[in-house]
Amino acid sequence: SCSNGGYSATMRSRLSTALAVWSVEKTLWPVSAASIAASSRGNPKVIEAVKANEPAMRSIVLQVLAEQDYAAVSTPVGKKALLLRLRDAMNAELRTKVGFGGIDNVYFTAFVLQ
């Protein structure tokens, strides 16, 4: 658990060659809690890069979640758009940090709106 500029976040990482799982809790966003899983098909270097740059990846997830409004993420279409935005933002951060992306999918394993 960390405190940074009003953000209270709890993130757990469990990384294997195919999966990264993070949990985020924030009481001032419409998304009050979320757990996400990110996968990369067959490229262990992507998960190694996520591990090596975990603080930056957490920051990107928090930034994307902070941009959301309730109406946008309360529908199935909005949730899908958020997952795509998370994937794209995480890949952009990886490209900046290590020169390549490779996260294929991001999934919600838990999602709570307030």
C-alpha cells in the first residue's frame, strides 16, 4: 500500500511467463477497486519487462483509471474500451522503457464502481 498525491493504491503482482495481475483501490474515482490481468502470448521478455518496470506500469494503470468517468465505465462497451485503453497505455509505456510492447490482452478479474 502506498500513498502518492491522494492516491491510495494496493497492487499485488503475480508474474509468470504469461500473466501479470494487479489490484488497485481508489476511493475518489468512479472505479473504486479493480484487479487486472495482462497477458502476453508466448513472449516471456514482455513479462520480464513488466516486472523490471513495475512502478512505471502501476503509474500508467493509475493514470488511465483516474481519467475515467462513471458513465463511461458503467456499460459493457465502456468497460471494453477501458481494457483496450489500459492495454495500449501499458504497451506505450513498455515501448518507452524497453523499446518494445507485447501485452496482447488486459482483463478485469474484479471491477467495482462507486
